[in-house]
Amino acid sequence: MNVVVTGLGTTSPLGGDVASTWEAALAGRSGVRTLENDWAEQYGVPVTFAGQLVVPPSEVLSRPETKRMDPSAQMAIVAAREAWADAGFGEDGVDPDRLGSIVSSGIGGVWTMLTAWDTVRDRGAARVLPLTVPMLMPNSPTAYVSLEFKARAGSHSPVSACASGAEAIGMGFEMIQSGRADVVICGGTEAAIHPLPLSAFAAMQALSKRNDDPQGASRPYDVSRDGFVMGEGAGVVVLESEEHAKARGARVYANVLGVGMTADAHHIAAPEPNGAGQTKAMELALERAGLTTADVAHVNAHATSTPVGDMIEARGIRSLLGPHADQVLLSATKSMTGHLLGGAGALESVFTVKALETRTAPPTINVTEPDPELQVDLVRDTPRALPEGQIAAINNSFGFGGHNVALVFGV
């Protein structure tokens, strides 16, 4: 059964919707800035910048909605509403028993959990909000999406660290192919710009500490890269069986052609040094899509800007594509958005679909001296045109714990 993308939604460090986010990405703008708080002084947090949302959910949602949802769920609802409207469902909508929701988060309601602990410690257990558990649970975003759109075919939330959003889309693809649903609202969300996650990632030496140059801090593939930049936001896509989409005359952005999922089984945080699991995920996705490497025109890389991880992926892409890698355009959009953790793969799927729709590969910024090992054509600073005709693109997402997800989209 063929699966298509009929709706896109996001709220991100580049914009409050898909149009503004994509416009900023093509312009090569950074969404990273210095945080307006006293965390560094109060707690000694060593990183003072991140990719925060341009449009806070409080400017879009009602006060009662923001009171009952963790920021991660708020962001998911904002993106899901846009994607649903973009898909063009009328008043009749979709048969609820044929509609699913799969929205993931890598960390879940960290703001809610830590705020609740502050309340217990400072004011006593009796002052904890009754909605604390529904707000902090990692499945809260997908549950709220399911409630919003009456999705009864199934509501799921795979938690696989920074691969979570891509895995959600892969599961949505499989949910439709298996016949469980005709339409699935799927994606990822994360709201973890909080002093604890920032301190913890910094303690792992995972974050860039370029406090004097926030917008230049995320620099995938550059020889001076020193870690990733925390981002926040959500990306949501509406997937639909091709038959269902045609029956209602829906606009189709792209086809979802294949998904590959593997596990490194190597280390709780570090990727397997040879990238075998990452390469295998890409191979499986292409195989499932019925494509060869010659069909690939574009890759949106995981590329977080870490000294080790970037080149493991780049070598894997080169190994997979062989000489054809010279004809493939590589983009690393985290250079502009920062790393949305569980939301990254979903936002980058939106970017990948838009790249195919517009035949334009978005740029990678901040790469002034590419790593000499990089053997794939990196799109730097300005967008570049993708070829006409039938083409495919790969979106890679990898997560702590050795989770590897590759999605293949095509037009």
C-alpha cells in the first residue's frame, strides 16, 4: 500500500509555522540565541544559549490549554493543528476508527516533573497539581493529539532518544501499510531547554560552549565543531494511504517510500565507531522502497555538530552511495535550528519533504573549514537546486542508546 504526505506542521526556532520556518531555512538564518535568564549565575550552567521557539505556544493556545499541558505537548498540538489544516480535511474529517496518532518525545515533560519536585521540596506534597502525571508522561503529546482529532485507531509514542520523531513517522508509515489506519498524524516534539538537561548534556561534553558566538555554535562537519546546540519545537506530518488521499482529492507533497530501523547494541551514548548500524538502516530503507542508490538526490543528515558523530555518519553515507555520492546534495539543518532531540527527526522530515516539493536543498551554515574527511557534496550557505524527474531523499536520525532510523521520501 502506498503512503503519502498530505499535511505538514511545525513550530521551531526558525518560525511559528512551516512557511516561516522553511523561508528562514532557505535564507540560512540561525534560530540560536543567548537565553534571557540567570541560570548561569544562579546554578553555574556552563551553556547560556539554545534554539528557542520564535513563537511561544502561549501566543497560540488558550490559557486553559497551556495550564493542562507540558510545553512538549503544547508544541505538539500547535504543529498538529497546522498539519491537520494543511491536509485539508473538511468538516467530516476522517473515520475516527481509521485515524491514528504517533507523536514522540525523547525526554517528555521535564519541565513539569522538575517544577513539581520544586513544589514538593519548597511547599509540600499537598501543593502538587493534580494534572502533574498526565502532563509529565512521555506519551502526553500523542495522547492530546489523539484527543484533539478523535484518533481511535491507535495512539503511540516510541521513545528512542534523538531518533524518536523519525521513528514515529516510520511507525505511522507501517501502521497504514498494515491496514490499521487510513490516516496517521505523526511526528515528534521536545521542550527541554531547562537548566538540568543543559547541565547534564554539558557534563557529557556533548554541547557546544561557544557562549560568545551562539549563532555560529552549531557547525556540522566543520573542523572546529565542538558539540551540539540544544533546540526545542515540534514537527508533525499527516500520512495517508494513497487510495484515501486520491478519493478525497488531497494535495500530495511526497511519497513515503521506505523506513529502516536498526540498533547499534554498542554503547549507551556513543555511536558504533564504524557506523554499521547507521548504514544498515539506510540500506534497509532503500531496499524497502525498491530503490537503488542511484535514485537518491538528497540527504538531510543527522549531523549534530559533535566531533565524533558527524564523520561516522558521513562515512556511512559515502559507503552506502559509493561514487554516486558525488551527485547527492547533503544538508545539515541543525546548523540553523539546533538539535530538537526527540523532535529533530520530525522537523527534518518536514525539511526533507519541502526540499523534494520545491526541488531545493536547504543550506548548512557555519561551515568555514569542512572536515577533510567529508566526501559528500555539502550544501553550504545558500540553497541548491535538486534535479527534475523522479528523485528520492533520505532523512537520517540517530539517538543515544544506539537507535538508528532512516526514512526515504520520494517525488
